[in-house]
Amino acid sequence: MSSSTNEDDIIESTEQNINATANGSAQVEEKSTAASSDGRRRSHRLSSIKRVIMREVDEFGDEEEEDGEEAVANIEDCQQASVGPSSIQQPKTKKRRKSQSKEVKNAIEKPKIILYREQTDYEIDFDLLCGGIIQIIYGFLSTSRDLFNVSQCSKRLRSLVSYEHVIRSAVFSPMDEQVKKIENIVARVGDRFIFVPSVQRLLRFVNGKRCERGKCGDLFQYFKGDMRDWAWRENQRLCNNFRGAMVSNEQCTEIATQDLIGPYVGMKIYQQIHNTYYASRWALDEEKAKSNYELGEELKRAFETQRSYDPNYAKGASFVDILAEAKMDLEIRKTKVYSQSAAQRKQRNTLKFKKVQDIHFCLVEAVGEMNGKDTILDCVWNNPDDSWYNKYCTPVQYSCTLTRFLMQRLVSAPASASKKAIKHATEQICQVFESFEENNFFSLPFFDQDERWHRALRDLCTEKVSEATFWSKVVIGPHFLALVSEGRFADVLAYYLQCSETKPILTEVFARMVHDTDPSSHEYLSEQEFRLLAENYCAKFCGGFSISNVPCSLTLAGLTETLVIKCRSYLSMKEDLFRLFESSQFRTFIENSRRWSNLLVFKRSIINVPIELTIDQESFLDTLRQLASDRNRGGYETIRHLRAYRID
């Protein structure tokens, strides 16, 4: 009976607490729904109600848990001790628990309806956060400029910045200039040569371009004369092997805080100590030894005295370790980022390599067993594990310029290569090779044997233009493909001769036609030099990439006509050159050589920069004299004219 009585008392007290809380909640709800003109009073009242209700709910929850545990224990004792059937007592307990849970639910839900009727984002000022949290946030800032901007928002934020934050932000900054600044300052602080700057001054140093004093060069002087060797030696002994070249005239103070800054000992103190204890070079050895000892001891006392005025002296001892740790963390971060990027790159490369293999397999199927199969499919595969794929390094590098031109876009971006684009490229490659084979291109049937320039071109092309050479050096473009589609294979060969990557075949044909048929030599130019002059003349005026100022656009007939015209111009220039050799002014110029040979100046000038039509002797000699004068004075403005020429 005692256990049942205790159970009834517990349940009754619990119901009273719940009813009291529910009644209070109902009263609050009535008050909140009533119209009120004073918003400030209403918000204050709701805040007070919220605190009271939440405190009551928390206390009620704790009491409920404790009372629930006691009630369960008492019920079990009652069930064991009671004589009557348990079915009579159990329904009453379940009914009470059901009503109890319903009332508790209403008591908890009603304050929520009152206090959280409108959802609002809860915000807190950054300045009001815990200091430890703010310092952690400082450590995540990427640059020292961000650290400076954030710390200047309030006095409290400035006080939370530490030396470690400044040094690490400078080391992790993407600007090398800030890293050099912090290394320079830390080196002098670590050597105990300068006053340890405050945190904010160090932060301003890292972010600024100059000292806040302005022209710092006027405040510093170099050690000179006998004092220089003594100061360097003593500074090396007293300041951890530091050998400063200059110090400030006097002790400097920061304008805002009046803190001591700069070197511990100024130039005036060095001069006073040196003038007081220095012994002349003609003094006795004993006096010199005594003088050196007194100089060192006096400077040591001066350093120790100034260091005692440094409030941050103890903190400066950790600068070197902080900088070394920051650099180590930076290297670890770089290594981690590189390893992650390498793993991602390898994964991308592997996927890209597989797609390119599928594209290449489509080309293999399209080519089949046609003639030129080896030329089309000749390629080099780049290993995805050790290659950095980009537009210059694709998974496969084709040797054939036609295959490379038509497949480049597909193999460089295989993900965007559609089946239609792959089919179009492979079919076009096969069509071009079939057209060359049908027209028997490499037998050169389109040359006229009765025309001497055609014979020379045919002989040289037969000698130097093979199928493998042609497909590895021809420049593929829309113009080339248009010529092939129109069946103009003679113009295709002319296009190749104008766009050859190696030494142009046209220059060789020109030299054979204008020089080898009638070799020339002179006292001032040998036969080999005349031949090189002919090749350079053709390369500048009728060969390479600038024929008629329209790159690679001449047909075979137009190319032959241009060669004939330039041949006449060259022969005219050559006649003028021989007349120049016979002139007295030219001979006088050659004989009046100083440190540099005037003949060599002439050779390099005429061979490297040949004249197109006729030679004006007076203007040409004036140019040569100027070149020789500039070269004798060591001038390099005319290096294009005077560079060494090569004779094959």
C-alpha cells in the first residue's frame, strides 16, 4: 500500500506542475495575441517570458526523468507485492501516463507557438566572438593584406593579432615580395640587431611598400673608413654573425606609439665609441690590443643597454622558429596539393587516353589496308602516368601533318568528339591520300621538260622530296585542302616549296641556276661566299614565306615567273657589285682598316642583308663606314648586319 501511495503522490505532484506550466503558457498566449501599442514593452515581456518558460521546461524535463524512473520502480514493486490482479491497476497507470505525455507535449509546444512564430536568422557580431575563435579565423586568412584589413576593424581585433599570424600570413602569401620582406626582418630580429617591431608595425611592414617615415634613406648611413672593418667585426661577434652595412643616424621612434625602432645602436654611438677608444695604425701593438678590447666591450655594453629597453625582446627569439615552421608547412601544403593534382591528372589522363584510343581505332578501321597506311597511322603515344596533357601534348602525336591537322581537335578534346566528326575526319584523310595516289603525285608528271626552271625544280624535287618527307613537312591548311579537292596538284607542289620548314628548296634551285651554271669569284668574295649571297638573296626576295607578300599563294607558273624576274635582278646587282670592287673609294675603305677588318664588315653586311636591285656606291660606302665605326666603338645596334654568316 505504501508503494501505491507514493506513486499517487508523485503523479499528483507531476500533474500540478504540468497544469501550472500549461496555465502560464495559456496566459502568455492570451497576452501575446492582444493588441499592444508599445513594441518595446512587448518584446521585453516576450524575452522575460521566454527565459521563464524555458527555465521551467528544462527543470520540468529533469524532474520528469527522475520521477519517471522512481515511478517505474514503484510500479514494479507494487505488481510484485499486491495480491489483487494486476489487470485492475495497469489500466489506471497507462491512462495516467497517456494523459501525462499529452500534457507535457502541450506544455512544450505552446511556448514554441508564442516565441518562434516568425523564424529569424540569429546573427552575432564578429567582434563579439570568443578571442580564441577569432585567432583561429586569423590563421585561415590567405594573405597578409586580408589579415591587415580584418584587424583594423576594431581595437579588440588588433589586440588579438600575434606575431605567428603575421609571419605565417606573409609566408603563405602568393606574393614573393612579402616573403622577402618577412625573411629580411626576421633575419635582423633573429640576429638581435634591431628592436623587435610590434605586431601591428610588423604587419604594416609586410603589407607596405615603404616605412611610414617616408624617405628612410636620409636616416641611415654606411660604415666608412677604419670604422667599417671594426663595426662589421664587432657586429658579427655580438649579433650572431650579422654584418650590417648601414645603421640609422640616431635612435628612431615610431610616430604613433613613440616606441623605439630600428637598430639598437645608431651611427652616432658607433662614432663616439670609435673616436674615444680607437688607436691609430701607428700605435704600439699593446695599445692596439687594448683599444680593440675596449671598443668591443663598450659596444657590447651599448647593445645590452638598448636591448633592455626592448619590450618585445623575448618574443623575438621565436621569430626564426616560427618562420622555419611556416616554410615547412608551406612545403607540406604544396606537396599535398601537388600530389592531389597529380592523382587527379592521372585519373583524367587515363580516361582521356582510353577515349583517344577509341578514336584512333576508328581511324585504323577507316584506313584499312589502303596504300599509305603506315604513313597515316605513324604516331607516338604519350604515357598518361608521366605526361601532362594539353593542346601541345596530346595522348597521341601523329607524324603525318595531314592526320595531325584533321585529328588534332578530336584527340585534344576527346570528350567533345562526336561520331559524325570522327567519321568526317577519317574519310577526309582517306580521300586526300587516294587523290595523291590516283594522280601519281610523287612521280612529278606536271613539270615541262623543255623549260629550264622546270627541269631544275624537277631534278631537285626528285632528289629531296620523298613521300615521307613531304607528309612530315607540308603545312596543312584550308588552302592546301582546297587545292587537293580541285585537283591542282602542280600548285600543291608549289605550295610545298614555298612553305618548306627546312632550308628552302627554292634557294637551292636559285643558287644552282644563277651561280653554279656560271661560278663567280673575286679578290674580296670567294666562290662559296658568292653562292651564299645568292641563297640569301632568294630567301629574302623570292623564297620562303613571303613571295609577293602573300604567303604560299603562288601557283607553279607564278612561282617560275617570279624566279625568272628575281634572277635578272640578282644578276644586275651582281654587276654593280663588281663595279664597286673596282672603284677607288671602296679600295680605300678596305685598306683603311683599324682594329676591326673593314673587309669583314663589308662581307657580313652584303651577305646577311643583300641589296635587291642596284647599288648606290656613295650611300653604300657611307653605310659601311658607319657600321665599321659602330663596331670599333663596341656598338651592338648593327648586329643584324654584322653577325657571322655560315658557308655550307
